[in-house]
Amino acid sequence: MDELRELTMEEVRDKFLDQVWVLIDYWYSLKDRTVRDRMEGVVFSVLSTLDGGSSLPKFIVAPDPHQDDKEYNQEQGESWYPLNDVDIKVDIAGGLHEHFYKARNDV
């Protein structure tokens, strides 16, 4: 038996991408659904995966702006994304799938 250890970045990435392909294959197989329904299903399922709603843990989903973005946006008179370089200040995962349909503009 292999020694138990922390997964590497590559292993975590591979597990996540494997899950995404499982979701694509599942939603593609639903031929009785419209293309729009299947597209929404894939996105909703990926968001659920990021939120921890699968066999994978919740992932951190946080903006990672360039260090010059704050100054540039201030010069443009615009707000800016927070830096998440040391402490994660803004992690939007955990409820993405719950907010997905609320964010639709045509509803």
C-alpha cells in the first residue's frame, strides 16, 4: 500500500478536471434536454463542485488581480478587486451554485 500523504497540486488539478469531464459526459448524454438546459446543467454542476457539492472538497475561488490593478482602476475612476496575496479576503465559493440562477438577467 502506498504511503498516505498530502495530494500534490497536479493530483488535485487532475481530480478536479476528471470531475469536470464526468459532468460534461453526463450532461451530454441527456439527449431529451435542450442544448441550453444541458449547458446550464454543466455550469451549475461545475459551480456545485467548486462549492464542495461533490466527492471533492470545497475550493477557494478568489480574484488574483495584478498588483498594479488598484492604482490603474483608481486612475480610471473605477473600483478594484482586492488582493488575495497573503490572506484570502474574498472567496466566492461555497454558494456559487445557489446564486447561479439568481444572477440570470432575463428572469
